[in-house]
Amino acid sequence: MKNIASKINRFLKSEDGPTAVEYAVMLALIVVVCLGAITSIGNSANTTFTSVADQL
């Protein structure tokens, strides 16, 4: 039982938790930027294809 309490104590004192949170925040920001870029490119491509279809 003392071994389990020691492991829990080490887990709570470790510095890995904040690092994982920082990585999650960075990943979320990257996903938001990628979605914005994909949306912008998609709208531009849609406009281009619509223009070409109208000319045909």
C-alpha cells in the first residue's frame, strides 16, 4: 500500500502534466489555423470552378 501511495505522490509532483497541457493547446491552435486555411482555399477553389463552369 505504501508503494501505491509513493507512486501517486510522484505522479502528482511530476512536471509532465503541464507539458501535456501545453502540447494540447498548441495542437488545438494548429488545428484551428489549418481549418481556417482549408476553408479559405475551399472557397477560392469553389469560386474558380464555378467561374469555369459558367464559361463552359
